[in-house]
Amino acid sequence: MGNFGNKTLDTHVRLMYYFYMDAPKTLQAAIAYFADPQRAFEAAVNFRWPGGNVTCPRCGQAKNSFVRTRRIWFCYVCKKQFTVKVGTIMEDSPIGLDKWMTAFWMLANCKNGISSYELAKTLGIRQNSAWFMLHRIREAMKSSPDFQFGGNEGGPVEADETFVGGKIKNTHRKHVRSKYRGQPVGGSSTKAVVMGMLDRELRQVRTKVIPNVKRDTLQNEILANVSKRSTAYADDAIGHFDLAEKEFVHETVNHLQEYVRGQVHTNGIENFWSLFKRTLNGTYVAVEPFHLDRYADEQAFRYNNRATKDNPLNDTDRFALLMSQVGGRRLTYAQLTGKGTHTLCHPEAGPGPEEPF
Ligand SMILES: [Zn+2]
């Protein structure tokens, strides 16, 4: 039986029983399956309320009546209607569930992602709409980890960071180290630093765009994500591992070791970077630093839920997992484009093209 991080596939299959009974297995089958509006609707309801107990997204109460002809519910407590999209990343979207389902399927399963141009063409919608959809789906792909890597047993964890974008586009930090070390991201800069950590036993990756590669910044990420008993492996070139012999690191991440041989390497996380760069270079050519976090979340979702010998997940499983994460999340256009109150606003961020073709 497979695992979705710390959730078991068994639980998923049980909850999604009705979907799994006749679930599509390929993209082609998924498009045909969800082209039926009633089926797309039923699948969305099934994922939104797995037990079948439809609760109001506003008040959480289950006192409602269903208006079958319009596929809406009326909440007796709020005296308001709601659809299956309310309270999910699809809220306020005029795009039909049939198209949403296909888009979820594609982003969950296309190894190198899917550009907004390609999605627009597939679904017959505008590129701008497809761009917004994809970013909302990335929001659903974001993991919300409530545990530290390494765990109580102090398992092995790799940590590494990489540069993406601008003049030093997609360059591993070891090639730019001396020139760019410690420079902040943002302002006139177009490059970004992504920090990544890999739990070797869980085979899970976590990523985060960080403002610089200063020691404190890197150490704080490790402190937040890695348990103190863990063995952390990392390249010693960057600041945090210059501190290997200092008290601070000894107190936090024990057994810090330099890159040498055997178990002491960062090959796992570097492999993740190469997959990420391939997606960025091949599919999302002009990514704004402001949005980079979401592209990393997307890549991490597919990586963390990839099929392995011990965990033979398929496309249907990844789709089902993603669908189980659409509720309780929102990403508005204003937040996305930085026209709202979002503090990380990049002045040029907007629904621009991701690729020149
Ligand atoms: Zn209500």
C-alpha cells in the first residue's frame, strides 16, 4: 500500500471509493470522462466532501438543501447559496469543472509541467485564463508540512540551494558563488535562490524561495524543517556549513558532515534540482521570481508523489491526491498579480507569457 507523504493511499482509496470505481487512468480517458458535466460535478463533490456530508463553506453547518437543476446548495444557516467551487481554489472561476478536472490531471501528471499556452489550446480557453488556472492549481499542490524532516529517529536529510532566473539563469550556485553570494532577491534583481531539503527515508522534498544565501537565512530554514537529531548532509561551500564546527550548528543539526563519499552526499536534492531546471528551461521559460515558489511547489508535488518500487502511485492517484487538496485554499487574481495587498509584490509580475512559443 502506497503513501502520500504521511497519508496512506488506503485512506484515499476508501474515501474516493466512488471515484475509483470507474476512474480514468490516462489523460485521454480523463478528458472524455470529465467532458460529462454531471460526472465532473459528482467527482468534484466526492473530493470536496469525501464522506458525502455536504457542509457549508461559510459556516461549516450541514443544514442545506440541494438544487439539483442548478447544482447549488442553499444553506439554511447563512441563508446563502454555495457551489462546489466555493471555498476552494476554483472559487469565482467561470471555467467549467470539466476543464478544471482536465487541468488538474495534466499538472499533476505531466512530468515537465504544462505551459499556459498548451493548456489554453487543450481546453479552448484564453492563455490568460489558463495562466491563472495553473497558478491556482499550484496553490493546491503546495504541501503544508506539520512535521520535521529526519523525524524522531534522526534520519538523513540533504540540504542544498540553487539559483534561478535572470543573468545567472538556472545556474547551480557553485558556479556563481563568489559573484552573487549574499545578494538579495527582488528590486532590480531578477534572480532568485531556492532552498531545498530532502528526507532520504521519506523520499520527500521541501522547497522554499529564500531572500539570500546568508548563513542566518539558510540556518533558519534547516532549523524550521529538520529535526535536531538528524544527520544533515550538505555542500560545505555555502555559509551554513562553514559553521559546521561552531556551537550553533552542533546544538541544532548534529553530525553535520562535509561532502565526501558514501552516504555523505547531496545527490538526491541535486537530482531534484536538475528535474526542476528541466521543467523551467523546457516548459516555463520566463518565470518571474515572484512566482518561483509556486513552480517549485509544483515540481515538489510530482516528485514527492512519484511512482517508486515501494510506492507504486499512478496518474489517477496523483490526480486524486491533488483534488483532495483544493478545498480550504484560495488564490485570488489580486494576490497572484501583486495588485492586491500581497507584500511580496514584484513590480513586473503579471499574467505574462511563460514561454516564447
Ligand atoms: Zn452556511
